[in-house]
Amino acid sequence: MKVDINQTRNFRINKLFIKKLFATIGRIMPRFSQREVSIAFVDNRTIRQINKTYRKIDAVTDVLSFAEDAGNNRLLTKRYIGEIIIAYPRAKQQASQNKHSVQKELMILLVHGFLHLIGLDHADKKGERKMKALASKILKAI
């Protein structure tokens, strides 16, 4: 899986680890192995503004996903899947609260964001169970 990583600040991002994470996702989900994903690491103010603009929620969040074909469900025919945006300061704070590394928190958020890109959602119990099971499978494989 091809990954394009961007950041608005000089955050401590292990790009090689992220590429390995998405290679693992590609092995577990081969239909996405030749796809492309863009990842942006931003500050809390930026993600709050994006959240407000696109979701009408005026609050900082940890991760947002924007699928290229949102609503069209043509992801299997498109090479570019979409973009995952992560608030690095928020992820760092959550890592501290959860008593694990920032890298682990980023891994959790990236997998969560990717699952949203491919159309999974946790709005109901069934979707939440499916999302958790797939996220667990990916995280265990890393």
C-alpha cells in the first residue's frame, strides 16, 4: 500500500513504521494492497477547524477520515482511497492517558481512520463489533 505522509509541524513521526503498518494492512486485506492513502499530521487548532467545517462539530478530535469516493462505494475501482488526518498533540495526550507510547496511539488511530476510509463505521453495535474485530486483527499482526 502506498502512503503519502504530510505534517504541518515538525512532529516526531516514524514514517518507516507507518509504511510498515500499511504494508501489514495490505497483507491482511489484499484487495487494498495496491491502493494509496494520504496521512496528515496537524495541530489541535487545525483539526478543530476541519472538524467544524466538515462535520459541524466545533471541537478537537483525534482522527478524521475523508474517503475519496465517500458515498459512492467505488473504492474497489479507485487507486486513491482517501486521507487520514491526525491531531498529533491530541494523540500524544491520549497516549499518556492510556499509558502507552505515542507510536502505539498513532497506530491505533491510523487503523481506525483506515477502517473508516473503506466504509466501516461504529454508529451501531454491529458496525462497532465489526470494526473492533478487524482493528484487533490488524493490530495483533503488527
